[in-house]
Amino acid sequence: MNESAKSRGVYFLADDGVLELSIAFLNSFRAYNPKLSLCLIPYSARISRLRAHLRRIDG
């Protein structure tokens, strides 16, 4: 991986209210971008289920 690829990443907004859509996005994203950084920006405090899914797919 070159240096510019290491400094790139994706930010996304979500919370548990859009969990199903977020899971679909995250599964697709990880399938095609396994090493690209991913950062969740929560738009409410309700993120416990979303955070649990992120832990499962990112280890």
C-alpha cells in the first residue's frame, strides 16, 4: 500500500435508527475495501447495536 492510500479513509453518519441500511453499507464497503479506514460519526447517542456490528466486521 502506498503512502497516499494509508492517509485515506471514509467517514459515515449513522445511528441505530438506520441500522439495517448501515449494515448493508458496511458489509459491502468491507467486501470491496478491506483495508481502507472507516470512521463512524454518530448523529445520536443510540449506537450500541451499530457499534457491536462494527466490532464484528473489523475485529
